[in-house]
Amino acid sequence: MLTKRIIPCLDVRQGRVTKGVKFQNNVDLGDPVEMAARYYDQGCDELVFYDITASAEGRPIDIDMVRAVARAIRIPFAVGGGISDLADMSRVLLAGAEKVSVNSLAVRNPNIIADGAKAFGSQCIVLGMDPVAVNKPAQCPSGYEITVRGFREHTGLDALDWARRAVDLGAGEIVVNSVDADGTRQGFELRLTRLIAEAVGVPVVASGGAGSPQHLIDVFNTAHADAAIIAGMIHTGDYQLPAIKDALTQAGVPVRRHW
């Protein structure tokens, strides 16, 4: 049986990890490399880093940070934000990341998914999506619309249609980050996650809303996610990764043990 992955997310702004609710009222949490090393030591399966303002500000990802993270940990990690073309993807992967996440860029230029998959392999290309619940049955029959630029812009794209198209283009994984649940710590958006997971043949990562181990149990058992991204619940110290994995094991969710 395949184990479920727990993936701490580090949102980075101006070289520091930050966390807010729906990208508002962010607070400084610390150095990304130090935090990555700490979560690695605690037994996380992967990590993901998002430069949350790079795309909006039109600047590239911090490659020095990517290299420093690669030196500090020995697990896969993905990087998103500030990726504008294949050259940027190549720089990130050569700096030590295993995966590149595209979001706003993929909406503007869907062929970047196909080009990236051809150049580096589908396993390296992650589609990040930020869907919001809407009441637009004609335009978005799934009930969810894709937003971009840090939730700032609605695109008119139906989330389910976009997920299927991205996989057809070559995306090897999809991160479903619920705009409505982001940072709330009230639980994942289970209907949305299950909708995507049942529609595509690649791993689906649930994101947005994790606040307790039970929320992870629910998203794995009910929504069939392959992995779950967590942030605030561990950044604040309310939970430690070993305790989270203990709770998942007790609930019958298969997880990888590192200790």
C-alpha cells in the first residue's frame, strides 16, 4: 500500500517564511533554510517552498535559497513562484529541487506544462491551483473557479476542467489549494479535493485548512488525497510531525516512518 505524504509548506517573502490567512495579515516566522532542516529532522516526507510575491512582482525565484535548502536536507522538495520559462525551471532543478510548481504561469501559457514535462519529465512538473467556490453553473459547472496571482484574479476557468487539461498536457502532480480554506485551520475542502482526485490519474495534494491531525485523516480517507500540505499547525508549534504521524498510524492511514 502506498504511504500518504506529509508536506510542510514554507511561504517565503523577502527571504523569510511568512504565514497569513488568504495571504493577508502575514507574520514573520523565521529563516526558510533553518525551518526546512528542522522539519526534515522531524521526519517530513517532502517540502514545498512558495515565493508568494515573486510572480506578482515580476521577479525570479531566489536561487541561492534553493541551493541552501538542497544542502540542508535529503528529501524531495518543490519550488514555486517566480518561474517564467523553461530556463527558470532548469535553474531551480539544477539548484537541487526535485519539482517545479507552476500556477499563474500555467494559466497564462498552458504549453509551459507540456514543454516542462518534455524537457524534464512529468514527475518534475507540479500544477498548483487556487480554486474558489463560486455560483457560476454555466461557466464553472464544478462549482469552483481558478484564481491566480495569489488569489488576486479570477480566470473564468473551471477547476475540474483545468485539472484534466493540465494532466493531459503532462503535469505529474496537482496541488489543490482551496482559497476558501487557506490559513483558516478549520479543515481541508474535502469536496473540492475529492472532485479533483477522482478525475485525474496523477497524485493529488490537498492544501489549505489543515489545523489538526484529524483534518489529515479526513482528507486521506474521505477525499482520497495522496498527500497533504500543512503549515500553520506546525509553524506555531501546536503540533509536531512525529505526533501527527502517530495519529495517522493509529487511524489506519499508512505513513512513512523515519525514526
